[in-house]
Amino acid sequence: MKPTILTQKNVCALLGLLMAITILWSASAEAKVDTFDAVTAKVVVNDSLGESSETMKNLEVDLKDIQIKALPTITFINKYGEVVAEFYGEKSEIEGKFKELLRNGTFMMSSGKHEFYLI
């Protein structure tokens, strides 16, 4: 049996080398995209804003009409982390109305007055 250069190992190494050279060649071709050094933009200053800037300093915003959503007192989640139920109000009232549900749920954690149960 004669030793030959065309063994499976040598052919695979040659193909790997060709693939690596091809990847480097295509990466360098993509890097030669048209680039520009500087972008110049014309900025126009509007001098008429000088008069209205004084009125902007005295601007008052009324935030009384904005309603902030209250956090629920007790939240029930399933094993996937999806919210199943949220209860708002005093904890003692919720415990009085939903004793069985709280007994079946597993306490997970609390953050301030907000408690999470797993059902």
C-alpha cells in the first residue's frame, strides 16, 4: 500500500482552510462599504423664541386630574408567572371574603403591603 497525500484528514483540513479564507474575504468585502468622514448639517436658530421663553418659565402644570393606579394588596399567580387574580383593599377584608382561596394558595413573597400567592 502506497502512502498518499489525499487522506480524509488532509482533505478535511484543506476544506476547512478554504472556508476560513472565504469567511475572511467576505468579511473584508463587507467592511469596505462606502463610509463618510463627517456629516454637516445646517442649524437655523429661530430668534422669535426669545419672547416666548419668558412665558415658559412661568408655566404651571396641574396634575390633580391624573389618576395613579393603586397597587393590589394580594395577587394570585399561576405556575407560569401569569397573574390570575388581583385583590384591592384592606387585607383583613380580603381574608374574610376569600378564606378558602387564601388557604389553597401558597404564600410566595411580599413587597410592602403587596403579597403574592401561588395557586
